[in-house]
Amino acid sequence: MKKSIDGKALVYCDGAFNTPNGKTAHGLVRFTERYDIVGVIDANYAGRDAGEVLDGKPSGIPVFATID
């Protein structure tokens, strides 16, 4: 696991994760070294791996339906 600079982050992108409107979320899942991304919230992809949704490769970042 990479060490993050500014802590952990949960990315809220409900209904927009795998769309052009989710560009910031895409960048956080794919490239950030600033945060340890612990999950993405998007009910459309709940239960899947965020990396697989975007690029077909697992990232270890789960997608959740809600913040609960």
C-alpha cells in the first residue's frame, strides 16, 4: 500500500463514475498519490472494483452504493 500525503479519501461520484462527468474521480482512482482512496460511491457500479470499471484492471478500490 502506498503512503498518502493527505490521508484517506472516499470519492463521491454517484451516477457519474464511468462517464465524462466523472473526470476528477477518474484521476483520483487512477493517479493520485496525495490520498489513499478507500472507495468510490456510485450505486450503478456497487460491488465492483473501481479500476475494473474504468480500465478493466483491478485497483483494489471498492465501489459502494451508499456512504453507509
